[in-house]
Amino acid sequence: MLRKLLIGTALGSGLAFAAHAQDVKEVEMLHWWTSGGEAAALNVLKEDLAKQGFAWKDVPVAGGGGDAAMTALKAMVAAGNYPTASQMLGYTVLDYAAAGVMGDLTEAAVKEGWDKSVPAALQKFSVYDGKWVAAPVNVHSVNWLWINKAVMDKIGGTEPKTFDEFVALLDKAKAAGVIPLALGGQNWQEATMFDSVVLSTGGPEFYKKAFNDLDEEQLKSDTMKKSFDNLAKLVTYVDPNFSGRDWNLATAMVIKGDALVQVMGDWAKGEFNAAKKTPGTDFLCYRFPGTDGSVVYNSDMFGMFGVPEDRKAAQVALATATLSKSFQSAFNVVKGSVPARTDVPDTDFDACGKKGIADLKAANEGGTLFGSLAQGYGAPPAVANAYKDVVSKFVHGQIKTSDEAVTQLVNAIEDAK
Amino acid sequence: MTTVTTQIKLTPEHGARPGVSMRSRLQDALPKIVLAPSFAITIVFVYGFILWTVYLSFTNSKTFPSYALTGPRAYQRLWRWTFESDPPSSWYTSIINMGIFGFLYIFICLALGLFLAILLDQKIRGEGVLRPIYLYPMALSFIVTGVAWKWFLDPGLGLEQTLHQWGWTSFHFDWIKNKDFVIYTVVIAGVWQASGFIMAMFLAGLRGIDGEIMKAAQIDGATTFQLYRRIVIPLLRPVFLSAFIVLAHLAIKSYDLVVALTSGGPGGSAWLPSNFMYEYTFKRNEMAVGSASAVIMLMTITAIIVPYLYSELREKPR
């Protein structure tokens, strides 16, 4: 149909004009932001583009960690049917870039000065071979606690500063008859929590060596064993029905006051926002005890595919809109994350957001900004999944001791490398 | 199909005669022309891709296919995982689960289906109502079955919760959350779905048995049990074959049931080989390992089905 139109116009008015006039005013976007807070956040971008006259073709593929969406993307790309852009995580962007299917946004990047405003840690994933291939949308950090304030007041708890204080707090909740820890028993949620546990147990230096450099010495060290023991301790505070639960249902337990706390990335705040809860009065956000000063991040990126020329204008508009200061602020206020560029004012953000922005800046400057292994920013997917396997098997009892867990972790990572 | 064979047989006679009209020649070729597309499609999309999968399993394919042969490393890894039982590797879990699920699913479906069919065959009143009730679950997709049973078996939502509310608070049924029992919940849901259909197959078989034989046996003094044990069930042998093949292929492709019912189970404890294949190929970017596991599945199925078919079908000409 399109081709017919093109040819028709070309005959009438000359090829150059036709190609320009027939630019497809549509962006096709694959993503897995389907839960309440997330869908609301994405709507901000949709409206931004609508103002510029670009239609939005939504390709949502539900499922928390985006596994299903990535499978759909692989099929689309294999069929040569590239979307304009797709939500992507870390190494996936680099994999696709290495396969040569990504577009090139360098022109827009230079014009907008992205290399100065986007943190270097993120550019490792959004720039491939000197070319901008993705537009980072946000920076999430994983090492947060989300606490129901009413429950906290009822049990008379205070902010836990160390892991032991955290355990004491969970004990108080247990004594008061509340579910202390809301956890969804899916492997990525368990591993996401374990990221924080490792950072808390071993400190920033240890986390980096073990989970970003995959240093075998550290992976099989006693500190790692201690981390698994700490994880085992946390798992004793979850309700018996946790296995297989989705993350937003676990967040809902905290929102409703059925549970005291959830350890989850700051996307959980989007759920609190969607439920019309205010930080400080309805819920509290603390860094995971013992991880203050470090940020374990992941970032949603919009990977830009090598689309045909007539779709290019829409793609550049999408990327530019994504990294504009106004969108970065508006979007991240809703989503719960912090902007992917460091020069966005924090005036519109709530208390948790302001803390997140300040923490990110400090971590970026202090060298304590680390990729989350569970979220695919610490190592390539094969390794990250091997890691999730081990953590999940440990949580559910297939792996019984921390000694065994450490051995399995080393083997699994070695196998997957 | 019959027409096709006849037409083809006729061809030499026609072709040998000189000066046959264009029309009759076209008529002769027509069946082949009509069959050609589906034949080509089957060759390419079934057998072609089987070969392609075999090829990929010997490469080092990760996220995308790569074509350089690098030897049987994927098979070596699977072989090693086959014996990693403590803690169980995902592959070990998958094949053990396939054994448990495949055996129980096929066996219980056959037994239950036959039993229900025999009961329904007693010329009872209301058979017309009962039969569709049992048959209905087969009309549901695995996904619907999976989700419905997921809610029903969930201790916080379904059976356990309801019985607690009715006052039976000591009742405990958390198989779906238990790594050692989750595979049996897949069996329960699978049996619920398929046994009615198997019942219908057996019922058709029972109706096809000549009443004269039954009467003769009764006159000879056979008890009802003997009648079924010695006469009816042996006569149903072809139905057993069909039912077995239907169930075996349903068992092997139950990927979606596992996903919908358990999302893989606690720590991946409900995986079947099909889940393993999908996970490794598409989620973990280990396409070579995924392909190797697919090849092993195919080999296993061949090893079971082919001898069985051979032994069953060879007796036909008798």
C-alpha cells in the first residue's frame, strides 16, 4: 500500500519531494510497561510525540523482566520487521548492535549534547563502536526498601542502618502479626534483592569485583557465603505463599499494609504513586541497610533500530523527545526512577526522587555506581541468568547450604561465560 | 487420497499412447501439482528446520545463529548436566519431570478414560448430558486450564483458603508452591483436561464392539469382570494406540500448561524439556544449547514412538 502511494506521488511530483512528503509519521514501540504506574509513565512520551504530529503504534508485551518482550523482539528482527524502537536492557542493546541491526543517532546526539549530560556508566550501553544506538530513558536503582508507614508506626520501628537492625525490624513486624517482607518468588526478584544483600554484606568494592568483573576469587569468598546466609535469613520472613508472585502484587501487599517492607528497585514507587500514596506520610523509602552512598543501577533504554529512511525522521523525533529535559523530568516523576541525564532539575520530584537524584550524582562522581547483575547490567544475559538460577534455587531449597550455593555460582558463571 | 493413487497408476498407459491431448495430460499431472505446495512446505518447514536445528546445535550460536561449526560442546554440557542431580541442574529437573509427568499423565488419562467410558456404556439415563460435561475441558486451551487451576490450587486464593473459611483450618494443600510436588499439579491439570476426550475415544471403541461377541461370552458364563478383562479391553487395542499417540504428543508439547500453571515453578522446579529449550534458546541467548536439547527431545520421541508404531502397525496385514 505504502509503496503504491510512494510510486504514485513520485510520478506526480518528482522523487525527492515524494520521499520527503511520504515520511511515515508513526513510531512503532515495543515495550513491557503494562502495569499501572509504568503505563502512566509511558503515556507522557506518547503525548509529547502526539504534539509533534507523530502517531504512536504500541507493541506491548507483558511480563515483568521483559523476557517475553525480548523474545517477541528477536522474532521481529529475525523477520526483518524492525520496530522504530524497543525498550531494552543493557547487554541486549550491545548484542543487537554487534549483530548490526541498530540505527545511528550520533547526529542527533551531537546536536543535543548527550555525551556530556548522560553519565559515562550509561554510555557504555547506549554507545556502540562510537555510534549512539540507544536513548537511555531513566536510571533505576535497585537497592531500596519500600516501607508502609502506618505499619512502621504501629510496630514502633525506625530506619534500619545496618543489616542486623533490618533483621531486628523484621522481627518486630513478625511479632506484631504482619508479614514482615513482601517478596515475589520469581527468580529475577529474588536475584534483585540479592544484589542489595551482597552490596550490604561485602561493600562497594566487593560488589564491583564479584558482580561486575566476575572475579572468581570474590565469587567463592567467605563474604559471598555470608551474603547467601543473609539472604537465607531474609527469606525466613516472607509469607509461605510467595512463590511465583508478580512484583507489583508484592508491592500491593506493602501498599495495603498487609506487609511491612519490600526490597525492590525504585519502579515500585510508580505503584505507590498510582495508588495515590505520598512518600513520608503513607510510605517510606530508605536505601537497603548498609548500602547508603552506593547505587546499584539499571536503566531502561530505547534501542533504536536501523529503520528505512522514510521512518528515520520519526525515530530521531522519538529519541530527541526521550532525552529532552522536560520529558526526563515528567516521565521519571511518574515512573519512580531518576533522569538519565544529570542536568535535569529535581524541583518536580518527591522526597524519594530528590534523594535518588542526589545519590546518583554522588555515586557517579564517587565511582560507586554499579550495574545490577540481576537486571542485566553487570554481565551478559547468559551469566545473569545463570546467577538468577542459582539464587532462585537457593531461595527455594534445591540448593541447601551457602557453601553449595557459592560452588554452584562459580560453576554456573564459568559455564555461561 | 485414493483418487490420487489411481490417477498416478493410470499415468503410464496414458503417457505411452502417442498424441494424447493436452487436457488429459494436465488431468494426469493435476494431483501432483495440487500436492506439490504442501509437500514443499512440509519438506522445508518441518524437515528443513529439523536439519537446521541439528546444524545449529553444533555451532557456537548465542543470541543469533552463527554458522561456524565448533563441535559438540553443547551436547557435552547437556551430558554433564544430565548427571547433576544434587543440586539438580535445570536439564536434570526437566528430564526427570518429563518422566514423571509423561508416565502419570498418559497412564492416568488412559485408566480414567477407560473407566469412565465403561461406566457411561452401561446404558445409563442422561448419558447425553454427562458426555459433554466430561468432554468440555478438551475445548479449553492449555493456557485457560493452567490459569484456572493456578487459582484453584493457590493456597491463598483457592481450595485451601475456601476450606479454611468453612472451618477446616488444618487442611493443607500447597503442592503448587512446593518444589517437590509442583510437577504433580501439572499432572492434575493435564489429566483433568484430557481424560474426558480419552473417554470419548474409548466410548466410540466400545460402541463399535459387536454385541454378538458379548452375548456369546455371557452365555459361556463369563463374569462382567472377565468379559471386560478378556474380551472388551483386548478388542479396544487400536483405541489404545490412538489414545496413546494423542496423549504422548500432548505430554511432550505441554510447555504452555507449565508456564500458565506454575510460571516454571519455585526455582524452575516444574520445567519440562520444552521449557528448557525455550529458556535457553530465547531468554539466555544460548541458542546452541537450546538446539541441542531440541535434538535430544526429537531423538527420544523417535526412540519411543517408532518401535511402538512398528509393533502395532505391522500386525495389520494379518
